[in-house]
Amino acid sequence: MASYSTNEFRNGLKIMQDGEPCVIVENEFVRPGKGQAFARAKLRYLLTGRVVERTFKSGDSVEGADVMDQDMEYLYTDGEFWHFMDPASFEQVAADAKAVGDNAKWLVEQNSCQITTWNGNPIAVTPPNMVVLEVTDTDPGLKGDTSSGGNKPATLNTGAVVNVPLFVQIGEKIKVDTRSGEYAGRAKE
Amino acid sequence: MTPWQPTAPLSNLRHRAQLLREVRAFFHERQVLEVDTPLLMPNSVTDPYMTALEVHNLGQTYYLQTSPEYAMKRLLCAGIGDIYQLGKNVRAEERGAKHQSEFTLLEWYRVGWDHHQLMDEVFALVSMATGLSKRENYTYQQCFEQYLAFDPLAITTPQLAAIASEKLGQLPADLRHDDYLSLLFATCIEPFLGQGGVAFVSDFPASQASLARLNPEHQTAARFECYCSGLELANGFWELTEATLQQQRFEADNLTRQTLGKPTIAIDEPFLAALEHGLPMCSGVALGFDRLLMLSLGESDIARVVPFAQ
């Protein structure tokens, strides 16, 4: 893998630190008076999500991380792995529970997701911002109550639970924003 | 489509031309002579943390000058009197929101003045360009005591290392005493200096004297910096005039370069010969013109004040 000088640092660059892949989220060139110049970077560790500040001497090199983001189609889960396919090459990859994390509840078959791989292995799965899911269980509520009188929990076909308006009924399809986990409206068929 | 448009709005470039005129008028009025020393010269500076770009021409190596200092001092030794230069300089491997490798520097020298007199003149120029009328004066020591609660002249290197990593997270393992000081200064002090005014910091540690003479107590140097809105604007010295001391500092720089694994730089002999002939007692300062323009326009990215930022 290529190495990068701090002069090549830019937001979004993926580098290795402590044997783990990181992404640069902020980067500043610091040149104090007549002294040593530095690159001050904020790094997000891709495996754990933790963000740390780190200072490099300007001109030092760091190893690049073989990290790629790729759009892939979600196929199915066998309970242990979630399987995705590259729609162009039909190549398949299997992501484990650590890579999928809480996003498992937003995975809908045939949806396109962003798969982040490190050395070819999936380390993160990002679902589309908006997904359409079916309500499988919710309190029936009062018939005819279509006003905005409050919310109630609804269980969706993927197992996700979101708060929905009182008028939403079992069997309806709704849109959910996966970034916030919030109800975003009824889905138009 | 290939991007071709300027990085600065045209209105900023018109303001740039206006400020160039005002700066020249400022010095004309004060009877300071404009000089225009070469950008290409066969020598460069020994500063451990400064890299000049090399070019090959006429069968010889030349360096794009990182500042006009040595050439201007040779003119001072020749007896030219008060001078200023407003022109381009180039420093390798510098790019950021406040840095471009090629930049415009305003440098001037006042014969017979000490650095306090020169600070007054820097303040007059910065006030003219920015409209700021508030002035603050600190020593280097006071800055550290105020913002970081320690004495930079007394602290040990291990204590410094501990404070720096507590404030800034993980740092390179092989930093030197002055690296910690300047990193802490740049990140924990500089951003707060000159809020709504112009701040001067003087009496840097002797280890950061550069080309300034030492103060009588020999712990600090007659060097100052000027800050506005947290931006470092200028660096000035009550100039060292002794050739032997200057030569010792060049040699010390080259030793530092060796320990850092950097190439040593041939000492600028014509400059030393000029000092041996005699540099009149003087003070000098270098001020980033592009940054002065940023302050004058309220811009925070240097790309917005130069026509085509790289």
C-alpha cells in the first residue's frame, strides 16, 4: 500500500495508525514562527468509531490504508453473515455482525448499500438514507384518528421499532430515515 | 471542464492592489527606500525548519529565496540606510489555510532603531491596513503563564512533554524542547492573541533567538512577533550584528540539521563577509502581506486573497 506524506493529507484520506485503518476528518498545517512545522489531524478509527487528535511532524510519512467504499446489493442473511453482491461483477462478500452492527435492522433485500472494505474484508455497512419498511405490529389505535395527536411504537418487518403517528396501521408501508431512525412518512406504492 | 477561474474574488484582488499602494505610500512618506533584491541566489538559509527550493541554471545551483533578509542586510552593510522590500518569496512544503509556498512578504529595516521602536512602526502599519486601534504587549513568558500556567524559561523537557500530550493528544516521539514550546504556543496561545486588536509578543527564549541579539540577562532574545485575530503576522529582531556570533548560529543550525537527518546548508559567505565589514545597529521585521490582506478583508483562507492559490 502506498504511503502518504503529511503534505498529502486531506479530509477523507484513509491511513493506518496503531495497526488500524482510520479516516482523516480534520487536518491543519501548523507552522509556529521559525520552528518545526506540524500537521494536526483529527482521525476516526474505522473499526471502533473513536475519534482522536494526533500531531505529526510536517513531511513525515504514514502508511495508507487499503480501505474502499463500494455500492453493493443486499442479498440475504444466514443468521451469522449478511451477504452482499457487486451488481457489476456479481462478486459476493459476507459481512459479520461487527461490520453490520445496528444497521442490520435497515437492511432490505435488493437495496443498494455502501460496503466499506479493509484489505477486501467488509468493516462497515451503510444502508440507504431512506428505506421503505412494512409495519408488522402496532397498537391499532382509534379508527378515524387521522389528526396529529401523538405517536406510538411500531415494529417493522426487519425487526426495527420506530415511533409512528397514531394513524399508521399494521400492513402499511412507511419510509424511515436510517440516519436518525425516525419515521419520514407513508410510502407511496 | 478544466477549472481556470481565480481563487480570489475580483473585489479582493482590487483591494489587494489598493493595499499594495498604501503600503508603498506608508514607507515613501517615512523616507524608507524600496529595494528589490533577487529571488534567485546561490545561497540559502541554514534554519533547520526552513526548506528552500533549488533550481539549476547557468551550470550552477540557485535557491529561490525564503526571505530577502541576507540580501537586504548586505545592502545595509554597504550603507544604504532604511529600506523595505515588498515581493515574492518561496518556502518549500508549506500549504494550508494560512500558508502558500509562494507568498508576498513585506520586510523592512530601520537603522539605529531597537525592536521597541520598530514594534511601534509595525503597529502603525497594521492599524492603517486593518483599522485596529487596540494594542496589547506581552512577553513570551507572560503568554505561557497566562494561557498554560507554566514558566517557559524554567520548565524541563519531560514536564513540557507531559503537558503537551495532555493538551494535544499523541505527539511525535522525537520532539525537541523548543518543538514542544512552539507547538504549544501555536495551538494553545496564538489563537487567542490579538482578539479585536494587535498583540505583540517579545523576549523569546534565547534558544529561539534566530538572528536577534540576546537581551542583557542572556535568557531571552530581542525578538518579537505580532498577532491579529489569532493570526501570526510578523516576526522581527533587534538584529545581531556580530559576524562571529552569526557564524556560530549557522554552525549550530547545521548541527541541528544533522541530528534531524536533514542536509546541511553551505553557509552564506558573502553575507558573513558583509557582517564582518559591519552591519549598522538596526532592527528588522518580516510581515506576511497576504495575511495582512486577509485581516483587512476579514478572510480566513489565504486562497481568497491571492489570484491563483496552489
